[in-house]
Amino acid sequence: MSTPTKTKSTLSYFTWSFIVTAVGLALGAALGWQTTGTIGGMATVFFICTVLAVLEISLSFDNAIVNANKLKEMTPEWQHRFLTWGIVIAVFGMRIVFPLAIVAIAAQIGPWEALVLAAREPAEYARIMNDAHLPIAAFGGTFLMMVGLNYFFNHEKDVHWISGLERMMARSATIKGIEIAFVLALILVFSSFLPEAEASTFVHSAIYGLLTFLAVEVVGGLLDASQKTMSAAAKGGLGAFIYLEVLDASFSFDGVIGAFALTQNLFVIAIGLGIGAMYVRSMTIMLVEKGTLAEYRYLEHGAFYAILILSVIMYVQTLYHIPEVITGLGGATLIGISLWSSIRYNRKEQAEEHASEKMHAQKEQQVQA
């Protein structure tokens, strides 16, 4: 990634996102014309692609903040690798290969047969995806919950937004495994409201999500520790890269499944969510280069609260349907409030600093007089 440039305008970070948007929407319109042969059908697909892109951006804004938080600790080489290879994995892996893999496993067919099924029988394809929603929600919700709790249950954390709650969590972090115990208790609570067969699936999937988080943490730590013996150019990246890829996958679960509420066409979903993923990448770069996280001290807190809310929503969705618009607006609202709180804090600090300087100047004048 290039050296930080203070004079770089905000819009310039989104150049490639705008290009991908134009190309993607054009492809969506062409796909709509090809499948329906009508202007109305073309406009409908165009609109769905636009809505999916906005949905993905709203659901993944907290993802961009978390990515930026991790990226600022990585070497420029590994930053570049994540922002190039990572976006390929995010767009093609999670938005195309992942839904195909779910259908292939659930229907016990090959990947090519799953692709043919998506193209020729979208309704059946969507049915299989919806049937797989419970284990996906349990797995992804557990992983994201651990990500959020791991941020707050940290005894070294000294900046607090919701002071009382966060101080209590930071102090409780000295109790080993408290966040794991909390998640396990929550898994048991939610599983008790499900029928026996579904409860078993929920618990197993949630445990796999917990083990995946712990495995990624262990492997990431070992890889990054082993890189201390390597050259400077090779340090500080592989473990964080794997962590971010698994995190992005967990963020994508809800968006991919939710997209089927708008359309059953895999290719329309890939276009819409792919456009959204590009904006997440652009926002990540901007946050890292402009130092936005350091400038707005509570923005990161808002993102991790949004992650916790999303994880709980994914759990609740195993019992009740929650519109994806509510999910997106919930996260965006939390981040907006944290940004507003950060701006208020900065203004207060500036006012106090100005008052202090003014008082100091008055004292100097009195001494001189």
C-alpha cells in the first residue's frame, strides 16, 4: 500500500469502487435483459443489484473498521497482499464459491452441478441455502461474538466509550476464559428454544464457530511469533492475514444468506455483494491512510458493539426472521453515534486546551506587569 498522503482527497480512495459499481450495474442490467427480455425486468435486476450493494456496505462498515485496526499493525507488504488477494477471496470466495459449496454439501452434489442448479433452478437453489441458514447463523454468530467480546474483555484496554460497562469488562478480563463461558451459556440458552433436532445442529455449529475463533487466534499468534526470526520484510503479516480472511467470511455469512430474501439468482447476488465488498476495501484503505481510527477515539468501539449486535441478531434469526434492513441500520446507527461521541470529545479537548492556553497567557501577562 502506498505511503500515507494527507493531501489525498476522500473521493480518490473510492475511484476503483466507482468503476466496479459502473461495470457491475451494467452487467446486472444486461443480465436482467438477457433473462427477461423486457425493460422492466432489466430495471428490476439493476435495482436489486443496487440494493444489495447498499445492504453489503451497511452490514460491513464495521468490518472495514476492524480490518483497518488490524491492518495498521501489519507491514506494508502484508497490507498490500490483504487489499489485493484478500478482495479476490472476499468477492469470489465468499460471494460465489461459498454459496455454491453450501448447496453442494447440502444437496450432496458436485460444485459444477451446484452452479448448474443455481443457473437453471434458482428456486431450488434458494431453498437449499435457506435450509442451511441455521448452522451458518450459529457458526458465524459465535465467531463474531468472540471477536467482539475479545476486544472488550482486555485488561490493557484504557480507552472506554460506555465507561461503566467497558471498565467492568476490562476488569473481568483477568478471569481466564470468562468470555468463552459467556458465549457457551448463550449457546445453551438459545438452543433451549429450538426443537431437539435443530437445537443439536445449532449447538454443534456454534461450537465449531468457537473452536474456529480459538484456532485462528492460536495459529495467528504462532505464525506472527515465528516471523520474528525472519527478515523485516516478512514480519507481522501472515497470522493477521488469516485472521482477517476468516473474520471477513463471518461478516459475509449474514449478507449472503440475507441476499436471498431479495433474489434467488446467484449471479445477481455476486454482482451486488461484490460491489459492496469493493467499498469496504476502499473504506479500509482510507481509514488506515488517513488515521481516522486515531482521530476518532470511539469509532472502533462503535464497530465492535455493532459486531456484538450482529452476532446476537444472527442467533435470534434462528428463531425469528429479522429484516436485513434492520440489521444494517442497527450497525450503522451505533457507528454513527460513536463517531458523534468522538467529535464531541475532540471539540471538548480543543476547548479545554484553548482555555488552558488562554489562562497561561493571562498569567504570563500578569507576571510581566
